[in-house]
Amino acid sequence: MVHIYYGDGKGKTTAAIGLACRAAGSRMRVLFVQFLKTEFSGERHTLSHTENITLTFAPMELKFTNQMNEAEKTHATITFRKIFDDAVTKVLTQKYDMIVLDEIFSAIEAGMINEHDVYEFVSNAPKNLEVVMTGHNPPERILELADYITEMKKIRHPYDKGVQARFGIEF
């Protein structure tokens, strides 16, 4: 089935991690793929030590997309397209029960991942594969493929008061 956690609220990645941990604890094999995040995102340490969860590559450094110059954006686009292509190949050629595509919708919105490629993958994914996707604004045609859709809606967030993202809480 296809799961979507989206919106402007906090908790999208957290929900996907919870589902991945539940699956892994039930002896399901999980491929966890992150976009627009670095190797130092706090959850990666724990996930990398969790039996039955495989993490894909994440860059060591990465600016927010609105702070990147054209060369940096081109480099990031090449990196994330390779991560996506490699993950699709891996999940289709090895025995995985779940794939998490964390921040895939934000990567699509930033022009770093091709929406059509994601749609084709999800449309043609093996029937026994749970596909979990997160991000801000999912494309309508990908929403139409979903069995589960959960919107995280921000009511209040410290960022609105100028508080920057905090290590261990927001990343």
C-alpha cells in the first residue's frame, strides 16, 4: 500500500520513522531513503543501527535549496536523482517489504527529482511493497495513488518566532 505524510506541520519524518521501526521490528526489511537531508540528520544514527533497516547514501553537507547557487543546485540534483534511481533499483532487485522516500515531495518541488519518475515507480511498484512518502506538497496524481494520506498541519511552531531548527528536535 502507499502511505503519504505531508503538510507544513512537524512530524512527517517522525511518522515515517515510526512506521519503519514497527515494520523492522516485525522482521520486515525496510529501505529508508532521504532527500534534502545530510548524513548528520539525528535519526540516521539510530536507523543505521536498527536491524532490518537499510539507509541509503546522504550527503555530508547540504544547503537549503533557497540558499544554493545554480552550480550547487545542479550538483544536488545529480546527487538526489542518483539516490532515487539507486533506491528504485535496489528495492526492485532485492527483497524489501517497505521503502520510505523521506522528503520526496520537497525534492520534486525543488526540481531535483522528476515527478513522472516517482509516479511511474509508485504506480508499478510490487504489490507486496509498502511505499511511504513524506514532504510538503505532494502532486495531485501521486495523492490519487495513496491508500493512506495524513496531513500534518502547523498550528504553532517556534520558527515563526525566529527560533532556528534545533539539533535533535527538528533535525
